[in-house]
Amino acid sequence: MFALACICQARNLDSLYSVSRTLRDSARVDYLFGINICYEFSDNTDSARHYIRQMQEISEQCGYTRGIALTWLCWASLYNFTERPVEESEASTWKALYWFGKVTNKKGIEVAFFQLGIAKARRNQWKEALQYYDKAFGWARLYKDTAWMENALGARYEPLRDAGEYARCFEWLRSFKYFQKQNNREFSPWLENYLLAELNRCLGNYEKALQYYRKVVNPATLSHENIWFRVCFPELFFLNGQSDSARHYYNLIDSSALTTHDRRFYLTSMGEFLLSRHEDHKALDYLLPALPLAKQAHDITVELRLLTDIANAYLNTDSLPEALFITRKALSLAGNTHARQRIRDAYQLLYSIYDRKKQPDSAYHYYRQYVVQKESVADDVLKGKLAAYDYERQIEMLRQTNTIQQSALDRASLMRNALLGGLALVLMLGMISVRIAELKRRNEKMRLSHELEIQSIEAKKSQAELQQQATELKMQALRSQMNPHFIFNCLNSINRFILKNESDDASGYLTKFSRLIRMVLNHSQRSAILLEDELETLKLYLDLEKLRFRNAFDYSICFHNRFNTAAIYLPPLLIQPFAENAIWHGLMHKEEKGHLEIAIRLVGHILTCTITDDGIGRAMARKLNSKSTEKQKSMGMHITTGRIELLNRNMQQASVDVDDLYDMHGNPSGTKVTLTVAYAENDFHPVNRMS
């Protein structure tokens, strides 16, 4: 569920809700529980209430007992988070505990006890809050949930601090650091400085508290911090008698932009600042509006603080009836919540008020009560100061111990490095001596070896040159076979025109043929020609074949991307045999008009040519060829295959893939040949682009 809550922070909550609608019964309740957590912590409490009601309705309909417990737990968490009356939060938590008692899987009961602890802390019932936090810790430990163990343990600090148990606060700080260490978690130095700042402030060590606070907040970015830090920082300045600095930081707060939650803290702090400067009437202008805000938020701690401050302001302005009325309210509320510091302050105020009113009996009575409470609180403060001194002494001792250990480690490391350096120097000198002697012995061997190596390299170079010459001779032999084969096919076509007395066609055919022969003869002595010349030769051949077969097919040559055909070299007559094969064995046997498409694409230094026809397909061609009395075999294809093998041997990448094409009914609909070759940038040294 908590993993779901983390996911919600990064994903759209509406989309998660659409997922929840696909779930049913208990699975949907558990999913809605996670969504509700996200809405609570995003301050969207209206949506949180909506999903809690859905959880409650589904859980009751399907009899999901654990879902009912989770529902009441959500209500309790929402009431605490939105600072609703404590009674509502407590009632919801007790209902959650009741339903958790009816299920075997009690995972989540630790959160219920945690919420109950928060409710008791809001009532200033510190002892009860600590008890429930302990129960939350116990259940979390039972389920091995270290996150909630940390939450429950961490929550113990505020009740201990507000109850004046400062010595126990330092004990808690040690135990919390130990817990973090045991669970392989680093205890934040920022958090430690903040806690020490707060505790020293409570103990009256304002100068030391300010030192720690300077490590917590950055004055340059204070305006972007939480309101608590923005008011506590200037408070420590005026508590240290630095009113000008305090006013400077108060002026950085834009009170008009504060929320209702933040406004009560600002008004309280600003009122106390003015009270410290004896500007009592101005102080009341801030303190009195803050009081209803604290009551509305059910914040008893701030309410007690305000009542004490307002009573002091009235006392300083000789408004004794108002001061007496407010002080009695403060005493009553402090007595109900066992806030000993506030009880002490109230008795001191009552003593001062009755002394001003010239009522010595009442003044003496409250003075005695004040002395008793003062000694009790002072005893706690003294214990806290001793604990603070002991804690800081331990920190200093630990720092000194670490410094001593580090110095010892540095010295040991220096000695070890010096020893290793000396040993390495001796070894190096010995190795150098041995090496010099060895080099002298090996010099002659190296000279002889070098001579042999040069001879071997020359022999290999000669062998490679001979192999290259052999490969070139084979390639020339294949080209010499290719040219007569091509000429024979063309002459055969002219002969057919003559036999049929088609003199005009024969004349046109012969003209194109002569031009084609001239190009073929020019290219036959070269190992590579321009792609531009290769395509021109191919077009002449296709025009001749098209004329020969009386326009029985159409052809097209297209480019998939733009490039310069006059800058690319490849072996001559490499594409023509595949076009010839497509015409003779695919398109020639087709009853309707055929189509031949030649597509060329250049990617990097790889040229890809795709020859696609919509003829009868290879299977039907083989079948017709087998029935024919004259077994025709494509000499051009056979020669081209041999040329491609030689190209690959000569470290020039080339390959041919043949694919059969089928229509939507599964009938053969042609053939696609994909020719891939690594082109060269000149016609002398074809290179392997894959090496």
C-alpha cells in the first residue's frame, strides 16, 4: 500500500482511479486505501473523503472486515491531518482498533496506535501519547516494518520535549541514532542539529541554540523555508537580545501570503517579539487575532502559549481584570493537560496580578504555588542541561577519538608507504641491474629475430600480392564469361526480329544494341564503374528487352534517398543478371502485362538494390522449366553468384537474398531479390566498410 502511495506521487491520480474501477471487493478497497493516502498528503481532502466513503460502502457490502478497519483508520488520519476536533480522531481510531481485533491479519494496527498517539499529543496528554507510540512500535516490530518502527520511535520526541522531560529527550536521541545505525540508515546531521537547537532553546541556552540553528537554515533562502523555521530563527535573535536582526528576518515574511495554518505561528511569534520590546499594545494586535486561529486548529500548545502572552500584555498595561480572566483560563487549560511549564507561568502571573491589586494573601498563596512548580520545572531543566552537557561531551569525545584514530591511521599509512617505497626502490634497482644484463644477452637475439621478422613480412607481403593477383585474374575470367553471354542473348533477340521480317524493330534494336555493346566493352576491362554508368547500361538492356517482348512489361528505377550516383563505384554488370532473370523466368510466362521495379537505397557505405517483379514466382518457373524439353539455366545468375563470392573473399562485403512474394490468398505473386554491396569511393581499391 505504501508502494502504491509512492507511485501516486509520480502518476496521475485520475488514471489510478480508473484502474481501481476494474477491481472488485477487497482488492478495490486496498487499492482505494493507497489512493486515499495520496490525496491526504496532497492536501486534496475533499477527494480523500470521497474515496474513504467508497471504501466504507464496498467493505460493508462485501463484508470485508479488514477494509472496515482501514476505513476508520483513514478517517482518523484525515481528522488529525486536517486538525479537526481531537474527539473525532480518537473515536475513529478506537473503531479501527475494534475492527482490527476481529481479523487475523492485523497489519495496519500499528498505524492506528500511531494515530491515537497523535490525538493524545494534540490534547497535551504526553504520558498517554508515549504509551500509544510504544504500542505502535511493538506492532511494527512484530511485522518487521522498519518504516513504522522509525515513525513511532521518532514521534516520541515531541511529547518528551513538551512534557519538560529534557533528560529523556537526550536518551531518546541516543536510542534513535542507534536504531538508525542498526538498520543501516544514516542519521541526518541536519536533523541532529535541529533537535539540539530546539532542546537548547527549551533549556534557556539561547546562544547555543542559535549556533545550532545556523547549521539548520540558510539565511539567504529563509523566505522559502517552512513557517516554523521562518519564525524560530528571528525568535532566537530577540531571545539573545539582538532585536534588530530579529526584525530584519520578520520583515522577510509576507504575512498576506500566509495560509491560516501558517498565520497563527507568525502572529504568535511577532506578538512575543513586540512583547519583549515592551510594545504591549502592538503585541496585543498580533496575539489576540492568533488565539481564535489556534482554537480553530485545536492546537492546545499554541493556545496555552497565546493565553500566557496575552495575560502578560494585559498585566504590563495595567489591565488587571482582563489579565486575571485570561490567566485563569490559561491555568485551567494547563491543569487539564498537565503542562507544568504553563502552570508555573500562570501561578507567576496570578501572583503578580494580586500583588498589583494589593491583595497580599492571594498573592502569597499563588507565589507559594509558583515556587513549587518552578522548582519542579527547574529540576527538569537542570537534569536536561546535565544531559545536554553529557551528550555534547560525548560528541566532542567521539570527535576527538575519531581525530586521534585518523591521525594514528595517517601516521601508520605514512610509515607503511615509506617502507613499501623503500622496498620498491631496492627491488627496482635489482630489477634494473638484472634487466641490463638480460638486455645485453638478448640484443644479439633481437637483432637476428628482427632480420627474420623482416624476411617473414616480405614473404607474407609477396604471398598476399600473389593471392590478390590470383583473385583479380579469376574476376577478370568471370567478366570475360559475362560479356560473351550477354552479347549472345542480345544477338539472339536481333535474330528473332530478322526471322520475323520486322526490319524496323530490328534496326532500332540493333542501334540500341550497338550502343550497349560499346558501353559493355568499355566497362569490361575495369574492376569497378560508376553507379551512374551501371544504371545507364541497365536501362539500355531493359529497353531492348521491353522492345523484344513488345511492351509485355513495364519497369521503373527509383531511389529511396538522395545521393550522388556519379560518386559511387561498384563492379560492372552486377544488377543486370537479376533483372534478366526476373524477365525471362518471371514476367515472360505471365499472361497479363508485368511490372519490374528496381529500388536503390544508400545507408552509410552500404548500397542496397531491390529487384521486384510480379511474375509467376520461382516455384512455377521451376515447374515450367522441368516440363520444357530444353532445360534452361541462367548463365548470368551463375556467373554473378561466383563474382559475389570472389568479392567477399576480396574483403568487399556483398550478399544476395531472394524472397518469394504471395498475394492475400497465398498464391505466388512474384519474386524480390535484395542485392547488398559495400561500394567503393574509387575504382582502384574497393574497401571493406565492415572491418
